[in-house]
Amino acid sequence: MKRYYVDLHIHIGRTWTGKPVKITGAKTLTFTNIIEHARHEKGLNMIGIIDSHSPEVIIEMESLVTSGDIIEHPDGGLAFGDLTVIPGSELEIYDEQCNGPIHVLCYFPTIAIMREFSIWLSGHLKNVQLSSQRIYVSGLELQRKVKEIGGLFIPAHVFTPFKSLYGKGVNKSLTEVFDPDLIDGIELGLSSDTRMADQIKELHNYTFVTNSDAHSLAKIAREYQVISMMEPSFKELGMALRKEDGRHILANYGLDPLLGKYHKTVCAECLQPASEEDQICSQCGNKKIIKGVADRILELKTADQSPEGRPPYVHQVPLEFIPGLGPKLLEKLVNHFGSEMAILHEVPLQALNEVVPPKIADMIMKAREGKVTLAAGGGGKYGKIAD
């Protein structure tokens, strides 16, 4: 078995014209740019690109196979050197069983199966070119289709106040919307961690995944997992999620939940902290309160501890959260040490001091050791280092 670094939730990002998103001052989020960035700058071994149902993306993948830049793995996945891409799709369910929209992730082993899924999708949504589109079938029907063609099904960022399973989708239980036997894993999202999620007993049966939900290259691998597998392939990923024959997740790496955008309950207008009982903001009088993930989990709580064998959750502070560490200095660090993950977890202080000012090097070390004070995020605003 080997250790593989995996982030399964990366967007190419499609505008309403179906074209890739261009972030000011950054590279276009194309399939090729994503895989090169994930491999060379982030140090990942496997990624999931969840806009792969778009016909334009399928054409790009096929052209890369034709040119020999990527090779289809016999056990599923697309090999780009030592990086494997898992084609995926993020979709929005809002059927009569849901209280609100729910985002889910569907992954498939081959381009041919993804093309088959894309053709099926085109009859059930408005624009197959785009990411996170509402699909006009029930959650159960989508699950069954994914399983029928050999895919993996994972509810996405399950506690986010908007467009998630527990945030809006159900009252108490995932069984209100889904067949629990057709779920392959649970994605936690940026505002929660294993300890928080395991307060819900029905989640004890599932493997947790921690992914970046990246809409830009910089945000790739702000959350990821380390997986023990024989090789990075779709088949091995499925075995790891099911904990078969020694395959399993060794550790989940993610933001301290305080850094997430929806950890605490706040006023939607001025972001003043509020209690879950508040109907009106004491600061500005606004009547819209956004319930934080921490309060929502307490509402759902049915357990006091994690099940035996749950892998550790390692809190990390991505370099973009380090005060004073701008894009140019970050690029210098990555070029010098090889990957952001090495900087976050391995590079010693003395080596950091040779590349960046001592104040920034010290902050990176404090963040690594969990010795920074964090101000909690909420209402769509990230938390931050308060030191």
C-alpha cells in the first residue's frame, strides 16, 4: 500500500455561456491548467474534476487521450503522469422530498461512462454545459442511475446552510431524501470536521471526505485526504471509501472549522453574531439570520463520540490565510519547496526563514502547531487568523 494525496472536489467553473471562468490575475480554469497546478504546485496524486459532464470538457479529455497527454487507467481514472483524474459531476437536487436544494457529487471511471451520463443528464437539466445545475429527477432516481453505470455517489458539503443535505435539505435524516445504502461517502465541507459530524449517529456508517470545493487554482487542496491504496485509480478509490482489503483513508486534512464561511450563526446583513433563537439582528434590525453549521449540528445531535477506527482529522491553515503572505511571496515559497503541502506540514523553520521574512515563517509554524488564535467565520465570510 502507498499513501496518496487526494482532493475530489475541483471546479473547472463554467459561466452562463458555458465558457471556462477567468479569475482576474489568474490562469483560466481549464482541465489542463487544473491538472498541471494540482500536480506540480499542490503535490496531489488524485483529483476529482466535477464539471466533467460538460460536453466541452469531455471533448478536451478525449483530445488529451488522443494526444497521449493522459492515459485511461484500466481500473478507472485518467492518468496524467503520476496524477490521476477522476471525472465527476456536481448536481443540485430539489425534489418533493427536499426542504431545500441539495448538492451531490457523482464520480465515474471512464470518459465513455461520463459521456453516457452527460447524455442522460441533458434530458433532465436546462444547461448541461454548466456546473452544479439543478437536475429534474428525484434524489433516489439520480442515485440509482449513478449506481447503474458504476459510479460513486457522495452528498456534498453536507452542513452548508444553503444547498446541502443537512443545511436545508432534510429535517433530521438523510433517509428522507436518499437510499442510505447507495451513498459511498459524506463530504464534510469547510465549516465542520470529523468531531462535529460524528455527533450525528447515522453518519457513523460512512467514510468522511474532506475536499476543497475549489473554484480557483489557489484553493485546490485547502482540504484533502491521504488515502492508503495500491495505486491511484477509480477502483482503488471505491475500495478505500468502503474500507476493503486494507484500503482506507489514513487522515483527513482540512480547515479548522472556525475558518469556514458558515461556522457561526450571524446576521445576513451585517454579520453580527447571533444566537439560533434570534429572529432579528440586535445590531442592524435585519430579520434574516443565517444559522451556522455548529448550531445546526447541535440541533441534529444523536451521538457523543466518533465510532472506533475513524481516521484523524488534521486541522490546517492554508497559506492564503497567513497574514502578509501575498501571491508573489507564496509563489516564491512553492517554487523553492515544491508544493504547498510540504510548506504547511514539513518544511522546518530554519528553511522557511531563508525564503520569507521571519514574522511570516513564525506564523506558518504557529499555524502548523495549532497555536494561532482564530476569529470564526459566518454568513459567507471566511474566518481569519486574529493574532
